Amino acid sequence: MTHLSRRSLMKATGAFGATMLPTGLALEADMCRGDTAKAAPAPSPGSFSKYRADVTRVTELTAYIFFNSEEAAFVEAAVARLIPADQDWPSALEACVPNYMDKQLAGAWGAGERLYRSGPWHPGAASQGYQLPYTPAELFRTALAAINKKLERTPFAKMSVEEQDNYLKKLEAGGEDLGGVPSEVLFDHLWELTLEGFFSDPVYGGNCNMVSWRMIGFPGAYASYYDLIDQHGIKIDRAPMSLGEDAHGHVHPNPGIPASSP
């Protein structure tokens, strides 16, 4: 796993949140804000501490509908190392990334709704992309079961930080069979979902309290930027807004994503 500082990671992926906003969705008219001069500014680095209690409460109350206890323990520990906390901002765990992953795997994406599933299943070239017969849900369930069996004596969540980092590097390097899933394929999926959950709109279950948007200064899904369309290179100092945020600042989860047990 290539070492990246938190600063370089966020520079490289800072625009990711914007790419996660589905087209065709708009906020209700009464949710529109006034001009940027009157809007509340995003918090400065170091101010995450005032959000930490709320985020911790949300993560503690998370009810997983896909992950079992062993899978959840691995995923929570893994994402906390992939995007670790620092003195200013939260880890992926504190930003509810496992909740995002759980809801994605329990839904249509996890079931491989748009995947070609008719084979033949042969190893493909790198340019051919994903070539395994597993749906995303099957991939995680199979690979995590294999990992937890191999690490039965010392589960990943019980390892030291250094041991966890080394194990993730080993998965990324590849060459290990996890019940039929190449370890590098699992790592790629784990990393991509971690980024998505950290930077996507909180309506999808991650990015609690829009902490990653506050961190990178992304204003989110305001209904209109018409007054700013001809202004380039300016900083937009306004608190971020979610696609599912109402006039009272509450974010309502996407109804198309499972939020409770069947």
C-alpha cells in the first residue's frame, strides 16, 4: 500500500465528492440558501472536535444489515487504517464509511444488478476489468470469511496498527487466494468503497455530518450556483448541503437504499 500523507490523499481525491452526485436530482425550493456572503462558513481545520461526539454517537448506533459481527469488525478496522484520523479530521470509520458499504452491499449494487453474470469465467487482461463470477456481496462474503478463518488466532481488528497496515499492504500486493477471490481484487473493492463512502453525499449512508466536505471545503448540493457562474478561482465559504437535506438541516437517507432489516 503506497504511503500517502493525508494532505496528498485529499488533494488527489478532493473532487471525488462532486462526482458522486447523481444527475437529475434537485433540492426543494425552500431549501435554497441566500448568497454566499450570508451563508455560514465551513469550519476550519482543527474544529472537527465539536462534531466528534455526534459522529461517535452515529457510528455506535449503526445497525448492519449485510455484515455479520466478524465481517463488521474487519471492515471497521480496515477503513480506519485506509483513511486514518488525524488531529484535525476523522477517520473513515468515524465518517460512517462501514455503514455506506453495508447498505451498498445489501442493495442492488451488492446483488450485481448491472453485472454480466453468464460467463465464461476466465482470467482476463488488466484492460478487461472485473472478470470474476461473484457479485460484490458474494465477493466480500467469500473473501472476508477466508480472511477471518486465516486470522482466527489473531483477528485483524485485534492487531496493532503496524500489523494492520502490513496486512493491508499484503492484500494490495496480491498473490493470495481468499476462497477464490484474489486478495488484490478484494483490496481494490475495499479501497474504492472507502473513498466513495468518505466523500459521497451523506444521503447514501456515509460522510456523517458531511465531515469530509467540510474538510476539503466542498459546498455540496446547493440548488443553484447561478450567481457564481461567471466567477472563477474563488473560494466558496459556505456550510455544505446534502442532496437529502431539508430546511431544518436534517439529512434523509435515499429511500432506494436499505436502511433496516427486511
